[in-house]
Amino acid sequence: MSGHANDGMDKGWRMDSEDRIEKMVDIYVSAEAVRDMKHKDKEDFDTQTTKTQTLQNTGSDSVRNRRYRSVVVCLVLLCVLLLTAVIVLCVIFTQERQQLISKNENLITERELLMLKNSSLTNEREQLLFKITNLTNEREQLMLKNTNLTNEREQLRNELQICVGWTCYQSSFYYKSNEKKNWTESRRYCTERGADLIIINNRQEQDFVQNMSGADVVYIGLTDIDVEGRWKWVDGSTLNSSFWASSGQTTEPNGGRAENCAVTVAIPPPVWSNLVGWLDVECNTAYQWICEKRISQIKLP
């Protein structure tokens, strides 16, 4: 029974194998037929495409040439534009460069002017400092001078207070005594007060003394006590102008070694009738006197 079963199975398997073979053959035949049709269709398509391309190439040559010329024209225009842009940029760069050079030159000029101005200001500053120094020194000198003048004023005030009762004439102060002393004591009185016996230099001063003495006989600062006949003033100066008294009978000086001091007379006493002017007398005789203090002799601090 098993044998019959196996036979049946073999028979079925063979039938299936045959069916598969037949189907595969049919499929292969169908594929070959389709391939042949595709090849034929492709050949026809290629032939038709070649023809079409030939016709198209014949018509597109002129289009291609026009396109090429257009491209060339565009390139030329582009080159022209680029060249123009380069020229414009060069011109602009040149102008800007010239402007920068000019600006740099202006800056250099301004710098030099500023340096010159700074130098001038420095010189002016130094001159002002020098002037300030001079003004400061002048101020100090003026302050010192003012101090000295103040001291001189005070000194003069003190001198004037001392010279109360003195008479001012020209550049001197004069004092006529009320008492009488000999020539030496009279001079000592004057020197103790910063003065000396009067020195008569000219006719104006002689007239002033004559008016001041009036009817009194007064000693003056004239003597020849050192050398007989050589009359000198108390300051050591020699006698230049003289106003010796003279009359028809007498001419002064005439006392010799006994009379070495001089007096002046405006209104002569009876014993000296007509003798107006200077007379030589004995130095020990007591007379009034006139002191003279020159302003230039006043001692200032």
C-alpha cells in the first residue's frame, strides 16, 4: 500500500515539474518577443531623433551665432565699463592724493606758524618776566627811596625845630646871636649846632648880612690866625670876593698880628665912623655873631 502511495506522489511531482517547465518556456518566449519589440522601437526612435536633430542643428546655427555675438558685445561693454570705472577711480584717487598732499602741506605750514608763534610767545614771556623783575627792583628802590625821603623829612623837621629862630635865605639857614662872645666861643656855639660862622660868597649875601646885622657888629667866619695876611674862611677856602671897609683915612684890614678876626658892620659906631663893611679886630673881643648852616650840610640818615 505504501508502494502505491509513493507511485502516486512521484506521478504528481512529475506533473508539477512539467507544468513549471512549460510556464518558464512561455515566460522566456514572451520576454524575447518584448525585447525584440523594444529594440525595433529604439532603432526607429533613434532614426527619427537623428533626423530631427539634423533639422534642428541646421536652424540653430544662426541662433548660436547671434548669441555668440551678443555675448561678445556684452563682454566688450563690460570691459569698457570696467576700464571707465578704473579710470574714474584713478582720477578720484589722484584728486584725493593731491588733496591729502595739499592738506599735509597746510598742516606743515600751520605747524611752523604755531612753532613760530610759540617761540614769539616764549620770548614775550621772557621779556615780561625780565620787565617784572625790573619793575620789582624799581619798586624796591622806590620803597627804599621813599623810606629815605621819609627819614630825611623827619630829619629836616628835627633840624627845623632846632633851627627855630633861624632865617632861611637861598640854600642856607642863618642865626644872629643876641649875646656877645669872642670869636672862638662864637664859632663853638655855631659848631655845636651843626653850623659854623657865616661865609660870605657874593654881594647878595653881603647885603643880606648887612640887613640882618643892622646896627650891631657881628663876627663872620674869616680869619688870618694861621698865616698873617692870608685870610681864609672857616671851611678852609681862600678869599675870593672881599668887602673890606674903607674910608679916606683908613683901609681894612690894618690891625697886623694883633687883629686876626673879622667882623662886618652895616651902621658903624662913632669910633668907626664911615667904615661900612668888613673890619679886622682882636679875636678876644666880645661881639655878636652870625651862624650859617647850609642845607647840603644837614646830616641825613
